[in-house]
Amino acid sequence: MTKVFFIINCFSKGGGAEALLASILHGLNPNKYELGVMEIIHDTIKQEAIPAYVKVYPYYTLADAPDRKIRMYSVYHEWNKVIEKYIPQDYDIYISFNYLKPSFLLPEGKKNIAWIHGDIYNLLDDNMLEEKQLQDIAFEKVNKIVVISDNTEKSVLDLYPRHKNKIVKLYNCINARKILKESNCKSDIRLDDNSIIFLGRLDENKNPVRAIEIFKEVIQRKADAKLYYIGYGVLKEKVELLAKTYKIEDSVFFLGYQQNPYPIVKQAKVMLMVSKSEGYSLAVSEAICLGVPVVSTRVGAADRQIFCDECGKVIDNNEEAVDAICGYMEREISIDKKKHMYSTEKKEFEEYILAIEHLIDTI
């Protein structure tokens, strides 16, 4: 049996990478692999559900720990000491489930995989020079670098061309069966008929401000349209203020973070995703799996994910977004088409797990 150890920055904040790792842990064959996982930073927002046979190791630090900055300094500048104390040495393969901190803690002399979940162009910023150099050193320790989209691959090649031969592309996938099951759970939240869902953190990258700008135009054409934000973040007050300024606050709702958003998402007529940057948006695939079309900016793997007209539309400007949203409000997607959307996502996940197992078996 092959022993595989995952290192993730945080496994308790409800993010996309956390959900993906949980799905992978559920999908990998427990008769072939002995699995362990450790998070560097522990939060209290959402603890991902994982199989009982996965061994969970103590986290390195709490999100609000008084000495967190000091402990993070050690991850960056004394990582060998941190590895010796916190990383078990008896695993066959180690997988860092993102770049920077998780990859720093990969032990030397082992079979290592660095898994990158988005582009890494932020390492070109003037204040990231040290991190860029440390990432190059960390990449020296790895056998393979997994990238999740063409753009992620390009960013790694642009910044670290000497590691070109280590790159393996594995597009993200969702566990469609699990999502469908969770979507059938009871929810007290009921959406209006012409509802638009925004699912994600209310931050600069997810761009909730642009969503309100688009909705302002939608409601001019569809007076009964409603916009629902699922998520939390620093831009909530700004979006609330804009809704009041545009006099549409009665049609905009903030549902906060939801442990299980799927019973809500599946009620929507359309999902709006206007991120400035994405690796491979799990939210897009989740909505499609539930038969909800997605109007998305042209980021990450959106062109690949939105594989049919019923699945949604990739847009380049606000006018296209408004037209697409109004179009989806005027039609119903057939049950047969929704079943096709689900079965496509389900098949992709099965193939995805097989590809991961092949990577582990052949490294």
C-alpha cells in the first residue's frame, strides 16, 4: 500500500482548494493508498468532511494565534526545522496542495508533488521577490508540478522555465455525485423565480462590485430579477452601498457563508461569475452539475468548463453578460439536458481520480 501525505495551507476555511482536496480524499482507493493530511493554518469557518480512514495530523498554527507571524517566519526561513518537527517522514509520496508555504514544507529526498491551483504571476510583484526565489528552491525538491489550467501552466513556464519537464496538467473536477446528494438537503432559503446567484468571497478578485453593475442593467429589462450573494468578504459594505445608490437594494440579498450552498444554488435561474482571475473555478462546474447555467468572465478554464449553450456563456463585457442573463431567464433547461450536464461532470470526476492515481503510481 502506497502512503500519500497531503500538505495544505488551510483545510478549515471553506475555500475551493479545500473542497477539492476533500473530494480527492474521498475518491482515492483506500485499498491502494494510506492517506494523511496536515493543514498549516487552522481556522474555524468550515471543517471539510473527509473519510475516517484518512489520518489527520496536528495543524502548525491557529489562524488567530498571537505568535502566528513568528511561526510563519519559520516556514519561510527555517523550513527544515519545521519539517523535522511537524512532517512525518514515513510516507512514500508528499503532495503540497498549493504553492508557497505548503511546497516549502515538502521534505527533501522524497517523492514530491507540488499542486498549483491558479496562476502565480503575483510572484512578479516587487514585494514578492523573496517568495519568488524561495518558490524556485521549493520546486527543486519536487518530481512533478501539477497545474490545473492552461493559464496556470503558462505562469509556471514564464516564471520557472527550467522546471518545464516537471509539469503535469490536471484540470480540476468536482464530485458530481456528492454535490447532487448535498443539493437535496433541506434548506429554509427560498429564491425568487428570476434569481441570479453569486457564489464566492466578496473580495477584489471575485469582483462582486462588477456583479452589482451588471445586475443594475439586468433589472432594467427584468424588473422581477433578484441577485443573491453567497459568501462573505471585505467588499460587502461597498456592494450594499452601491445597491442603495442604484435604488435596487430591495432586489439584492446577502446570504452570507453557507456550509452547504447547493440546495440554494440549484434554485437559481443563472449563476454569475465575474472573477478577475481563476485557475479552474469549482463553482462553475458545481452549478453546471446542478443544471444551472453560468455566465462567466473569460478566465482560467471557463471556455473548457462551459461546454454547451445550456451550460452558460463566457462573456467579454458587461453588455454580453446582461444579454446572456436575460436570455437564460426567458427559457427553461430541459430535464434531459440537465441530466446530460450532470452525467458529463460525473464522468469527468471518475476519469480525474484515475489520472491522479496514475500520477501517484508512476512518479
